[in-house]
Amino acid sequence: MNNSLARGKDPLIRKLRLLDESDIESLLSELRERSGPTTLGFLNQHGYNMAQARPAVHESFLRLDYLLRDGIGIKMACWINGIEPRANLNGSDFIPRLIHDFVDKLPEEYELFAMGTRDPWLSEGARQLFEGRPFHAIDGFQSADDYLRFFEARHQSGRYPVILLAMGMPKQEQVAAYLQEAMDCPALLICGGAILDFAAQRFPRAPVLLRRCGLEWAFRLSVEPRRLFKRYALGIPLFFYYLSRNVNRKDLRMGDFSEPKRER
């Protein structure tokens, strides 16, 4: 897009790895070939709002090696920044595909960890996502040190950990950064939000038509109005305020974002 309102200066939007459907296989291959611990997450309207209000959350998103676009709100943010939004890679659809791609080819090389929510949804969601393969699970209410100790006690040298962090924003992004710094082996750390709850059918997914129209947020609000009222009914106007503010700010630095980190 040549008619940019913001000239792509919003660091979080410029950080996004924006892909077409035809690019996904290349991304999966790239992830498999990385030799160090790698973090991957998703940016949606709710995460963007938190990042604007809390500098530490903003930094945690920028530290991710890969940040993918999730939802119609970030699609609009891309347009406002003069960037083609390309495909919507929301975690609820993309994560199962990613895990299947990693593990299905050489299952004996991988070990699977689920960190988030609580039982019975933790165990059931992990069983569904990991397609019945063995896994290690711990609830989403521990400290970062606890997750590191849990991993170290169960990690088998020579195997590739796939670690699903499903404890919600911004904790999962912060735990991902903490684990990445402590690890010295190849690994994939995925920030998955409510993915375990969805996989365990604790919460229903929106009908496919609503998802394709970018209205999954409206369905979720109708199902859980008390929990999600603030996130959407109040959060969506706030989101557009932040976007408008960032379009007109002159102190946002063009280089204020991170590319995928060098492998260790």
C-alpha cells in the first residue's frame, strides 16, 4: 500500500511476520531448521492494547522471534500503517497445524510440554493438540522459575522440546523469554493463549463463517459477556484510540523493533 497514514512506523505492527497462505510451508521449514531456542507468538487487539498501556508488555512482544497477525483488529492496524496484512494466522487454527507439522514427521526426535490453564482442561487439551502422544503438563499458575525447573527435570538431552505456553497474555510471552534465556538447546516455545481450553472444548469456537468474516470476537463476547466485556466492548474503542495516537506520534522510532534473533 502506497497511501500510508503512518508510514509503517508503529514498532509492534512492523515487527509482525506477515504471510500469505502460500508462505506457511516455508515458515514451518524455517522454524524446524533453527538451531537455538525460538519463541513464537501472536498479536491481537487485546495484546496490542496491553502493550500500549504497559511498556514491559510492549517489550515482551518485541522480544519474540516470530510475531504473527491474529484477528481483524490487527488487520486494520496494518492498513493504517500502510502495510498489506496478508493472511490471518490466529493461534487457534495455526498452532495445531504447527505442532502436527513438527511432530508428525519425526516423532521420536521431539518431546512435548503443555504449560497453562488447569485440569481437566490442561490434560484433555494437550491430548487433543498432541494427538495422543506422550507429553508433560503443568498448570498455568506457577512462577517462571517453577516452569524452568519443571522443564529441566523432564528434558531428555538430544530431544527437541516443543513447549506450548497457554497461560494468557502477557505472562506467556514473559515466561517464553525467561525460558529462552535459560535454555541451551534447540526448542520451539509457542505462546498459545486459550488454545488448551479451546482444544479441550471448555470454550466453543465461533462458527467457521464468523471466523472467516473476522467476527470471532463477537461470538466470544456473546458466550462469555461478563469475562470479555472489558476486553471487547471497552477494549475495541480503546484500540482505535491507540492506533490513532500512534499514527500521529512523532516520537515513535522507526528502528524500535526486533528481527528474529540470531541462533545460538
